[in-house]
Amino acid sequence: MSKNRSIAVLCSGGDGPGMNAALRSVVRSAYKAGIDVYGVYKGYEGLLERSVVPLDLASVGNIIQRGGTFIYTSRSPRFMEPAHRAAAAAYLKELGVMGLIVIGGNGSFNGAHLLHKEWGMPVACIPGTIDNDIEGTEFTIGFDTATNTAVEAIDKIRDTATSHERTFLVEVMGRSAGGIAITVAITTGAEAVIFPDRNVDLSQVASAVTRGVARGKKSSIIIVAEGEKEGLGHGYQKILRETYGLDTRLCILGHIQRGGNPSARDRFLGSIMGQMAVQALHEGQTAVATVVRQGQFTLAPLVECLNKRNDFDKSLVELLDTLAL
Ligand code: F6P
């Protein structure tokens, strides 16, 4: 690389639409500040495999509109072991970078935190996960696109459900956070939502459907939040049939929610946060995250963003019940 100062950037964990926009912003903001950028392939695995590529202005051309991440991502269980983190830190020091930008979710943030705590590596983290479940920020890159993708799919399911006068269970991603589930439930006019990690009262779910049918509804949609394990919808389908006599079709949306062109909102988040992360390292910050708080972009100490956020505004469930009457 030609200049003295450089940084590295990686994407880690589940990908999310808008990560490419963040990468583009990192590279171009760094260029403006006279900083070179190494892209690390496949997340923390790339540090262990010493797999990096210099990123220049042209290398991030024509990617802002693309889903996924062009430098790939991975989940790296071995990075959770101190010896591997030591090897990663040694490699970063060998490269001579002044800091590492990590785009990812909660597990990725924890990896960055340890790299900083144990080896003094300056880190700036950008929240990127469709789950929107990082403590300390109201939004993560990918959530908006994933919810819109789910909404589009559920609108289609509604068409066939109405034609056949059927009830559908639609399972959406988002692990235990429930943010995707409650958002798509409200915005698709769903009849009910099931959160496997909270109290599930299937009798209420069944009566929401039968009440609707009795007043003339021609279709019903029940959103199932993914919870800790994909596929729980199968169990609910069985109970609804065997205990409540409710016949349903099940559709698990799955990874379709992680792909596709990022929404304007996610491109915007990525563009702003990429620039903020570069600026943070440039100014000598050592362990920060770019966050949205009360609608404003700001930097937060990384330690405030290490936990999973597994809640959402409970009044939204009441709103759903009211709107589904
Ligand atoms: O964390 C993002 C996410 O898409 C979750 O919603 C989902 O549970 C998980 O990743 C799936 O992970 P994988 O792609 O590794 O199966």
C-alpha cells in the first residue's frame, strides 16, 4: 500500500443488505482522509487465514445497491479462543493498521471488544444485522430491508390465502428479538403473532382467527417469530390443528429475508456509519460503535453495545390486537 496510515475492515456474522454501502463509505471516507484500507475476507476467519485485499476507490464501485457483502462474511467459533485472537492481533500489527472496523452483530461486536481489551487494537464497530437486536442502538443495517422483503412476501401469501379462504402461519427470522415479527405483523395486517420466547397463548391466537372468520374475513395470517430455533412453526401448526381444530398452511421465509437490494434506509445507515467509523479511528477513538439514539447518529462506547437486545415496545402487541379486530 502506498500511504503510511491504514485501517482494516471486515464483515462478520449473518450478512445484511446495506453492508456493501457501509464498505463503500469506509473506503471512500478513508481515501478522503488519506488512509488506506485493507478488506478482510470472510470476517474474523480472514484474519486467521491472513486473507486480505487492498481496497481502492474503484473496488467499491457499483456495490451500493447490492445485497450481501462483497468481502464475504462468516461465523468464526475459533475466534472466541484467546490463542486465535492473539494470532489475529499479531497479523493486524504486522499489517501496520491503526485500527479495525467491524460490521456485524452482537457476536462480532464482542469479538472486537476482546481484540481491543486483550491486545489494545483500536476498533470501531458498525451495527449490521437484520435482527436489530444490538443493545445501545435503535437501528442496525439490514433490518429495514429484511422487514420490507418479508412484507412483500406476506402480501403475496395474503393473495393466495384470500383466494382459498385459508389461514397461514408465516415464520420470520430475527431470533429472539422479535423486532422483525412485530413490525411485519403490524404492517401486513396480520391477525396474530406468536413469540416462542414469550408466553404463548395459542387459544388467543385461535380465537383471533375464528373471530375474524365469523365477521367475514376471507383470510388470516399468523406471524411466528423465529425464536432460538428455525422451524418452530411446525410445532405450532400441529397444536393449532390438533387442539383448536384450526387448519393452517405454513411458510418459513428463511434466508430470503437476508438477501436483495438494500432499501434506501439501509444504504443511508451504511453510508453514514461507514464515514463515522473511519472518522472515529482517525481521531484516535479506541473502542466505539456507531449508533442511532433518539433518531440521531452518534458514537457510543463499545461496552454499551455488547449485549443482545431481546425486547421491543410491548404496546405494539396491543396495537396489533386492536388493528386485527
Ligand atoms: O442473525 C441473523 C440471522 O439471519 C437470524 O435472524 C437467523 O436466526 C440466523 O441469522 C441464521 O443464521 P445462519 O445463516 O447462520 O443459519
